Amino acid sequence: MDAFTAGLLQRIRTTESDLTRARETGDDFLADVEQGELDDLHRLAAEHGVEVGATAV
């Protein structure tokens, strides 16, 4: 796995964790921000042929 792929997958995992935490604490604004970031990361992964697997939230 190259550095780009590893970094992208790590960012996705971190963003998923942050999104979960925002939802659990009831921070709707932060949840929206994190969801937008996650959507962008998934789009970026798809554009570069990076398989994300079962990490979707």
C-alpha cells in the first residue's frame, strides 16, 4: 500500500470516528461538517481507485 492510499484510509477512519463522536454528543453542526468531509474523502478514494471497504458510516 502506498503512502497516499494509507493516508487516505487513515483520514477516512479518523473522520468516521469524529462523526460518530459528534453524533453521540448531539453536535449536529459538527456532524454535518464531518459528514461532508467523509463524503469528500470517499469521492477522492473513488477517483483514485482506492477501495474503502466496509468503513462507511
